[in-house]
Amino acid sequence: MTTNREEHPFAAYVRILARGRTISRALTQQEAYDAMRMILAGEVEDIQLGAFLMLMRYKEETAEEVAGFVQACRDALEVPEGIKVDLDWSSYAGKRRQLPWFILAALLLAQSGVKIFMHGTEGHTPGRMYTRETLEFMGLPVATTLTEAGQHIARSNFGYVPLEGLLPVLRRIIDLRPVLGLRSPVHTIARMINPLNASAMIQGVFHPGYTDTHQGAAKLIGLQHMSVFKGEGGEIERRPNKPLVVKSLHDGVMSEHEWPPLLPESRQPHDDEMDTARLGAVWRDELEDDYAVAAVTGTVALALATMGRTSDPADAQAQATAMWLARNRGQLGAAA
């Protein structure tokens, strides 16, 4: 006996992506919004979610899709009032070739008065060093909610919340990577949520092809200031021995600029030890490391340009170097 079943509402979004090479198409921004709203609300069957994620991964996300997904995530958040943030900083890749020098860059900016909200996740790829464990090793607090992060920002200009403290559903999807065998669009989406509505967002990606997607989505979302570049290991960290293409958005105008290398060009070095204690040692001037200092100051320079404090790479680097020389070596991560 055959039982007629009414089609599940989410089936329409799977069908859009899966009707073959001549009929399938990308989702519109509104369709992406509606699909993500259903996912976040738990209105999607697991088999549908898996199919949807892998179809998206196969074709790769468009800027319109990312913008729709991100807006749905932002609308699902419960954001406390009164938390002011200057710069949104995502950390979703993890490091394996170099220590996370970008953490020192963020803390240097915070010590210089820039209010930074950082969010990320960990554990999805074996053999990588992630931000939460690094912050905990350094004795820096990790918030579990946006309210707690706001308290940390008020105290030290820096707050970090793992993804499960923002939208647990997205963390669950990221954790499906070992099951599905591939990353999902959530790695792109989560980076751009900007939960506390910072006026500036900086992004580092591993695959250069995603820079156009991030830049285009940022414009569709209406971000004021944003920049994206190929970061070391996919994190927001300058590779100082390489020239750098930075794609930016300032007040609705997209642009692209090349930044010259800070060190002689060479093959990307590999840190075999990955000793987290070296982060503090470099900060306190107990260890000399030209690569580390250039990575830190180069990343700070990119952040300053992203926030619109300068449009000249040389001036940005000069400002960043001055901040590094003036840092409080005895108080890592505290506001000056």
C-alpha cells in the first residue's frame, strides 16, 4: 500500500541545488536566508541537512548565498545591548605551520585601545592549534556568552566566545566534518556573523578564491569597513615574507591593493615545535624572532587599514611598529 506524503518544506531548497547541471542554480539571497532560518530553528531533517551542505560544498557558495545565510544567523542571535566593538575578528581555521601570532596582534590592538570581539571554533581538524586552547594557556579568559564577552571587553578591550556560545547549531554542523569528509559552508558563514555589529571586520582565508565571496557578501550585508586576504593557515595573520593582495570594502566601495612583503621573500617557514610559550616570550622581549614580530605588526597594520585609520600600507606598518615598540611588555592583553 502506497502512502502519499506531503513534501517537506526544506525539500525545495535541496531541489534547487540538485536538479542537474543545466537546471540547478544558486539560491537567491532570500532563499538562502529562509533555508538557514529553518536549519537554525531545527526544522530540517538530518538527511536533508547533509545533502544540502554537500551540494553547497560541491558548487561553492555565492556572495548572495553567504549574505542570506549570515543575515539569518544574525537575526537568530540574542545580542545584549550596550556592548561597543570596533573590530570583529573570526578564528575558525587553526594553525599548524606557525604559532598563532595573530593573537598577539589582536592583544596589541586591544592594549592600544581598539575594542575587539573574537569568535571561533576548534577541534574540527586534527593536528591544529586553536585559539581557545591558546588563550587558556596564556591565562586569558574565554567567555561562554556574549554578555560575559562584553564584560571582558569593558575590562581589557578584548573578548572571545567559541561558536557554541553564539549559535550551537552551527557548531554541530562544523562537527560533522569527520562524518561528511569535507568542510561545510558554515566555515564561511560563521566568520561573517559579526554578532556585536562592529563597524569593521577583518577576514583571513586559506583559499584565495573565497576573497571575492567574502568581499561581495560584506557589501550585500551592508558592512561599513571590511578586508579579506589569504592568511597564514587560513587565519587572520599576515605572511610577512610574501606579497599580499588585500580586497577591501569601505563605505560601499570595493577595492583591491597589493601590499609588499615585510621580509625577504622565501619559502614559508615551518615551526616544528609549535611551543605556545614562545608567544609570551616574544611579547616580553625574552626571545628574538624577526618572523614573529613581522607577522604581528603586519597583521596589526592590516587591521588599522581595515578600520579606515590609513589607506597607505607603509603608514599602516609604521603605526603598527610604533604600537609594538610602545607595548606594555609586562601585561599581556590588558588595556593600556
